[in-house]
Amino acid sequence: MSKANTVVVLDFETTGLSPAYGDRAIEIGAVRIEGGEITDRFQKLMNPGRLIDPFIENYTGITNDMLKSARPCKEVMSEFAYFIGDHNLVAHNASFDKRFLDAEFKRVSKKYTGKFACSMLLSRRLYQDAANHKLATLVRYAKIPSDGDFHRALYDSEMTAKLWLAMLEHINSHYGLSSIPFTLTQKLTKTSKHHVSKFLKSRA
């Protein structure tokens, strides 16, 4: 049984909101968690083959000059497939990152066997009184130390990983679940907010 504390947490920076409109990945950041500890990191800029607009430069801090010398997306994605291996995957607003991972992997004929869980959806169940469920807000809410810049892929993936582990600890401390299957987190993200406590108590 795969455990929720052994996953790859990933984050993309991109040229826009959707690969369906021709947007591409420009940076991938990821951390591998094994047994609740960060054991490896992956970070690469990647050249999408065209210029990015000023909004994206300002939002991410990634400039066209930085991307000029970056390797093509296909090379980075092929390398990232090896980093993922057969691990399950976590991202904050996972539907966004999954769309780009699927699109970029399709271009290089790569696949992954792991399943996705969304830390944002999980936080909406566990941290219902947070002001909002943006990553930066949740990091402050969970009192996770942070001293970097959000909207860069590796930093966001590291903060998401720490938030993910904090939420697993929350489940453990509040409901006595010390060994949490990955499938439980997936089910929890689809559970009504009003039924979260009942759902977790039934698993204790």
C-alpha cells in the first residue's frame, strides 16, 4: 500500500493558463518525499521555443534572457520522467499542473504510473477556517517557516511539500491516523467539508 508521506511534489511555471491554448511549461520544480522526509530535488528552466510576455516575466521573475540558454522542454521532461519514477504525485491546484505534465509528456511520448492528489483540495477540508487556500496563505496559517519567493517552481514545490506533511501530521494528531494511505488523501479531497470529521474518525 502506497503511503501519503512518500510522493513527488511538483510545480510548473508556464507561459499561460492552459496547454489547450498553446501554453507551455517554462520551469519545473519538484521534491521527492520518502517516509516523510525530503530526499531529493529537481529544478530546471526550459525553453518553450518562443518568447514569454511581460506579465509572466513579472509574475514569475523568469525572463526571456534566462530562457534563451535553457534546454528545450523535451529534454527536461524526459529527464523529469526518470525523477518521478513510479511515485504518486502531489501539487497545489493539481488539475493545473496535471494538465501541463500530461501535455508535455505527450510531446515526448512519456507516461507516469502514479496518481495525483491536490494539496489545495485537502487544505479546504482540513483548514476550513483559513482566510483562503492559496499556498502562501496556508504556509502562514500552518506556521511553516518561509523565506523565499513564491511563484518559482522549486520553492513552491518545497512549500507545498511542507504543507502536505503538516496536513498529514494534522490528521495524525487529530484523528490518530499515523499511517495514512495515499488513497485516503484522494478520498478526503472528494469528501464534503461537513463530513470530514466523520470520514476520518471512521478510519481511525
